Amino acid sequence: MSDGLHPYRRVAAHETGAAEAAPVSLPEETPVAVVYNGSTQAVMMTTPADIEDFARGFTLTEGFAEAHEIGEVEIVEQPNGIEARIWLPEDKQAALDARRRAQVGPVGCGLCGIDSLAQAAREVRAVPASNLVLAPSEIAAALQALRAMQPLHDETRAVHAAGFYVPGRGIVLAREDVGRHNALDKLAGAMAAARTDPASGAVVLTSRLSLEMVQKTAMIGAPVMLSVSQPTAHAVRLAEEAGVALVTHNRHGTRIFTHHARIGSAHVL
């Protein structure tokens, strides 16, 4: 984990019928303020690890700036949380003002603090053209590979993960967080920092495929989303519009909800 911050703590807990308490690892939640040009844009409850990735990815997936417009991210620990300070070009100020979030976002929140229905249903650009086609076997392999790259989950059993799968290479990047949206933002930031081509692979998630997760994936520019959990109906509609293949794999098999041409010959819904 980066940033020198501890993502979990050991606490004592009594099990039913046990005479003594046993140590249990629990993930931390820390308020992280994303500050643009000296003004706070959002405060999100986040696992205190990979904060620079989170701030960079949040900036990208919320549409505030492109990767090349984000300079140095300064991480400043405060007594009651963390500030991630970013300076953006002046012409981005209007977008910041229009989308300024007015409240703290809890860990399970993807649309917290927005102040209009239009912001909730904001359009996202279609993903760039890509020749990516995954074999059905690669879907299961990608989800299994992500499971092996979750040290915080192994310690706490209480966090989500987001990874990026590239055919022939496996999961090339993965990030964890107690919030599923935060995990995806951290992955987006890590991909931008590593200059990973989003058209070359698939976003792999441990969480449900909701509207906000599709919005963020489309902003990343990845043509495929994989998860073990079902999508929402709204997520399917947006994925269809944005050019994102929405795919699940679990004990019920592999299901392709949108853009089936990206997945070999699996069952098409």
C-alpha cells in the first residue's frame, strides 16, 4: 500500500460463546478531501491507501480533467483526515463549479452530494474504438486472478477491489477500498499514472455493476466490464450507449448484457 498510511487496524472482538476477545482486522475509513485550485470539491470516506491514485482517478472519472491536465498531486495529512491537492488549468473551473459536491460522500456512495437530476444522469462519452475480444475462458480467469490480488480483503474480508485485465498478461493493476467507487477511482488513477492503454483490456470488479460504475468505466475508456454480480437495468442501458460490454460470470454461467461481439461465443442475453 502507498502513501505511508495504514489501511486497517486490529481490534478485539468477542465471538459468541467465547470467554476471551480475539483480535480482528478491520478496514479503516478516513475522510479524504479532493481540493482543486485551493477549493474543496468533494470529501469522500476512503480507505487510507493509494490516495494519490484515488485523487487522480476521481478527477478523471468525474470528468473534471484529462490525464495530461493533472499535474502533481500533493497528499497532506491533517489531524482529522487527508487532503489531496491538485491544480488544474483555469478553463476547468466552470466544470468544477457546475459539479461541486456539497456534502460528504459515505463509502457506499457514488452520486452523493450532487445537486440536480441532470448531474445524476450525466452523459458520458463513448469509449474509443478497440479490437479487444475476450474468450469466455478469459472472463473466469480474469475474475480469479483479481481474487489473488486482494491482500486487504484477505486481511479484513470487508473491502472491494477493481483490477485491469489485459489478454496474455493477466491483471496488470489492482486497487482495493472499502468503497467500490473508490476502488475503481484508485484503479483509474493508477492506470493513468502507468499510462496503461484502457482500450487494451477489461475493468474487473468484485462489486455490482451499477450506473455509476459504468459511468466511471466509460470515462476511463475501457471497452469491457467484468464482475460476479448482476448489473442494474440502468447500468445496462448506459453501457449499451457508451459502447461498454457488460459481462458477469458466476455459478449461473457467463452472461453478456451488452456488446456481445467483444466476447467469443458465450451465451448472449
